[in-house]
Amino acid sequence: MTTENGVIKTTLDNGLTVLIKEIHNAPVATFWMWYRVGSRNEIPGQTGISHWVEHMQFKGTPTYPAAVLDKLISREGGQWNAMTYIDWTAYYEVMPSAQIELGMNLEADRMIHSVFDPDEVNSERTVIISERSGSENSPSWLLYEEVVAAAFRVHPYHHMVIGDKADLLTMTRDDLYGHYRKHYVPNNAIAVLVGDVQADEALEMIKRKFGDIPAGSSLPSIGRPEPPQYGERRVVINREGQTSHVHVAYLGYEITHPDFFALAVLDSILAGASSFNFMSTSYTSNNTSRLYRALVETELAAGADGGLVATINPYLYIISATVRDGRTPQEVENAIHAETQRAASGDISVEEFEKARKQAKALFAYDSESVSSHGFWLGFAETLVGDYVWFDTFLDKLMAVSLDDVRRVAADVFNPNRRIVGWYVPTGNGTREDSDLE
């Protein structure tokens, strides 16, 4: 057992990693269960299975039938939810600290006793297919899916978290249950407790509830690295709609890359700071960013944004824009390229750099105030990096970035031979044949 920056960390005999941090600002606590499984762990024929298993985890166990779960939580004044993403799945409860044991009971129980009733599986199949259909109604989402698929031809980042419809139609209850039993094991999980608790007592409680759960087999690492990209890739979607969209993506850095934080500062300069906290309720305007000034203020686009996400393997830095009526995707694309190449040439001022760091620092501070955010950050860092200290040293690493670092990273990332360009051109407002792709 180790203690650093107020966090107790230990690993149980069955491989479960446990993180506990006392915060006594209010009589509230949060309990998180993180699993090292997401869409990156899926194979063709089973895309979307991690997200589907997450849904099934709310269908109950013999001890806690589905009908009573929400009532148990709400009766105690708590809330609970879950998230599935590219590299991870996480479940959490936020409750009065005196009742947080209930959250531990629920998570320990569903780690081994989830039912996966066949009727519930089929019912949830309909729900998830409907969820995917709803996403497909968004031109921006459709374009994002196409751009990601073009960027990753080998690595399993290729597909969306929700999965491909063909797989959602054919996966079976046994497929889901097998995925659950393979990945929902103590040695593939991290338990995080934060809030108004006594750490020593809480640790003994966690040991009692999780310590006897058998460890699972060791899971292989993902062994399909994406090969180098040697030229620009393009996708065009022609479908019904009224508005055109443009996405321009570049391969970024993994979370452990030494230049990840320099890319975060570059993102703040171009598009406004990105929050990596999925619990974030903070909002920072990007109306002083380069992309906003170049695209929105010039009335080329109705909106423009950039997005940096933290992942185990290199993912994409994507710039997205909604083309204003009367303008063309080519005009918007040209303006985006002008900004990325300007940054790549080293045209970044000291004032822009300092402002961007301050914005990123402020957003992180806002996103780290609540106990639920602390629970997120600790589990997030431990899952992706293998060390929760990444969270505690976030600001140190951010403030260690230099202007020269940002200029160097811009030149590296914004390589025209490593970009993917996507257009969504509504039917009747341009077609593949009449779109200017020169």
C-alpha cells in the first residue's frame, strides 16, 4: 500500500486496484468502478459489445433486481450512471457518505452476478439500434464516423463505440455474457472512493466486498498498431439535409506521449481548451480562438470547434465546422488549412501561448472541484496511464510546456500527408461529381 498526495493506493490479492482519497468538504462520497475495456477491445462481428454490456449491467442481479435498483439509489438521495468509451468503461455512484456502502454493494454484486436475461438482451438490442439510428440523423456524427474509419484501417479505433448495425443485429446473449465474464474481473478493474470517508475503514470495507471475487485470466494487449499514413485521405457524404459540414483530422498523440500537453496547449490556441473530464459541467467560450475568428467571424461557418481526447494509443485531433448557408465546403476547408499551416510554420505569439495555457489551466481547475470529478480523474489516470499521479501532476506538466514545444508539435502534427478531410454535402446542395475536391 502506498500513499501519495492524499491518495491511498493498494492492490488486493485478486488484482483489484483500489484508490481512496478523503475529502471532507461536505458529507458526500463517490464510488467508481473502472474496467479496462472499451471499443478498442472489440473484434469484427462484436463491435459495440462493450457499450451493450454496460446497458445490461443496469438490468439487475438476483440480489438487486432491476426494478429496485433506481429506487435504492434515489431513496438515499444518490445518483448513479455509467460510461463506455474507446479505452474504458466506468460506473459510479454519488451519495451521502453514510450511504456509500450501497454503491460498493451494487458494484461488487454486478461484477459477478449480472443476469443477462435473453428477453432483456433482445429488448436492449432494440434500444441500442434506435440509439444508433438517432446518431445517424446527425450529419456531423455520420461524417465523424467516416473520418475515423478512414483514419484507422487496422487499429480497432476504426469503429464507433456504439458499434456497427450489422453486429448489433446479430450478436447473441452468449456473446455479451462472454465479453462480460472475460473483462469484468478484479484484475482488469480499478475501484475509486473519494469523499467524506475514513480511508482505513473504507479500505477494509472494500476488501470484504471485493476481496473474495476470483481474478480472471490475463488479457492480451491490443496488438494491431496503425501503420503510417503517407498521403491525405478524403471522404464525402452525400445525403439529405440542408447544411454542409467539414471535418479535418490529424493523427495526434497518446496520453503518455511526452508532447501530449504541448498538443493540449496548441488545441487551446486553435479552438479553445478541451476538457478531458466526462463529468465536466464547465463551459469555456472559444470565441477568441483562431478557428472562431477565421471561420465564424468571417461568416464562412456557423460554428467551428476542435477536439483533443486522451487515449491509450494515438487518436485524432479533429477540427469540425458547420458551413454557413451561401458558402462552400471548399472555402471552409481552405480556411482551416490556412490556420493549421500557419501554426505549423511557427506563427504563434507569446501572448497567444500564455493565454492558451491559462485557459487550459482554468478549465482543469474548474473540472476538478467536486468529489465526483476527483473520482473520475483518479480512475481515468489510473486506467489510461497506469498511475493516478498523472492527475495530480497535470498542472505541472501543462505549465512546463514551452512556446518552442508548441511550435514543434504544430509542425509535426499538422502534416498534410497525415490528414483526413471529410465533407458532408447535402443532396441537392452539391454532389460528389460537382464538389470541388481539387
